[in-house]
Amino acid sequence: MVKESNFQRFYKSLLETLIQVIGNTAGIWLTYIISVVFFSGIVNTDWQGLEYFLKEGSLLIISFSFLTNVLVSSYNGYYLNRYNVLAIILFICIAIIYAKHLGLNGNSNFGTLMWIPFIASIVLNYFALYSQRFAFNVPLWMNRISSSNATYKQYDIFIAFAIAANKNSTQRSTTKADVQKLENILIDLGYLNIFNAENHIIPGQKDDEFPPPADAAEIDFQAINNSKNFILYYPESTPTSAILELGYALKDGDNILIITPKIEILPFLVRGLPNISDKIKILEYTSFDYLENLLRKNHKSYFGTINKR
């Protein structure tokens, strides 16, 4: 899957919008054509002009179709965004205008102002379609996990790495120490709130004991939801749940940095992720000094500017 260029997003979204405009107004044109061709001697087939459709409110009704398209295309797990909020507000405003227009038997003083909500609904529809071309197609079961059992904080960065999958205690200790170094570097760069799953093991447990999978999954996925950036630290080829965490992080289009000594040890599809989005980057390193130098030099291009606390 190759990511679309800005030009491709532009013309494909524009083409979809034009198709919807033609489709939503097709009934008007088809009715007029049939009247002219088959019933010209029975009904008045003089072209009434667009002002007629404006005065009778047809264009306002068609606006509801465009706004419905916006609501459908911007749907993402029941949570609000700029497109569905604007669509709802415009939906209500058009309903009020049309109700008043009907109440005055089409003699309201709105006049040509009724073009504004019609055009606005088309423009909003276009930008909603354009925006959705940045997003991944996510199965419904991957929509954001929510829980009322706890209050979760916001994190600057979520660090994923092999913990339970690493059966070698020596290697596990090495990885844990490396991640702690990485966390210290990030804190020094100003990323103060970092989620490191190693620090969320239930107090009192031993280093090789972990919370029940259900509890760990809820904690981890909530933290990913509430993180602005995601790091996968992958020093060796390991069948680890960190890959699942990476897949879950992909759905939100967050900044993702994959850190590995060799790109070849990454799972096959993971190697191609930077081709899907320019927010996904793979960083190869030869030593931690080299890694630290890259992070200090390029962290803003990886994660963007953070809000100072």
C-alpha cells in the first residue's frame, strides 16, 4: 500500500464530492428530463431556474444529504471531531431555516442567503472526505477502548518493547536497562510523561511476574489511546506483544518511531510502514551514543513540539 500524494488526495476527494453532488441532485434533473420527453403536452415543462428550487426549499433538503455523508465519513468510534460537530451544527441551523421557510409558505426573506448553507454543506463534505484519506481503515473492534474503572493520564510518549516474551533473564535485564536509558534521554529532551510498561507492573510482584493479560491489555491500550507519540524498541527478533501494541497505535495516525539495530529483523510488514504514512519512521542505530545523538538532533521531526508544562 503506497501512501497517496497531496494531489491524489485532492482530486480523488474532489471527484467523490462531485459524484455526490450529481447523485444528490439527480432526482431534480431526471424529473425535468422525463417531463420534457414524455409529458411535455400535459404538464408545464418550462425551466423554472435554480431560484425556483431555492425558493421551494429543495436545495436545503439536499443539504441534509451532504451533511449525512459528512457524519458517516467522519465517524470514528462515537467520538467527536471538527467535521461531525460542524455537520451537526449546520444540520440544526438548516432545519431551523427550512422550518421557518415552510411556516411562511416559501415567502421568507432569506432569499439568496439560502445558498450559503447549501454550499457550506458541500464544502464541509469535501474536507471530511479529504481528511479521511489520511486515516487507516480500522475494524470496529479496534475503536478506542474506554473504561470507567480508572482515570488515565495523558502521555507524551508510549514505549513498547518485549517484556514477558523475553524468557532470557539476562537479555530481559539488558533490554530493561536500555529502555530506561532511552526514557532518560527523552525526559531530558522535555518529554516528561512517558509510559513504560515495565513501571506499571503491580507493586509487590517479582520482576518475572506480570498482571493478568486482561488487566495488562486494558492498561496498555488505554495508555496508547492517551499518548501523543509511540516508540517501538525492537533490539532483537522476538514474538512479542509489543507488535500488537504497534498495530493498535497505527489506527490513530499518531507519530510512531521504530527503533532497531537492523531493519531486517523487523517483521516483514513492519518494514514497509513508513511507505504508508510520513508519521511512521524507522530508526536504525549502531550504539546507544549514536541513538542518543539522533534523538537529540531529530526528536522534533519524530514527535513534533510538545506542550510545556
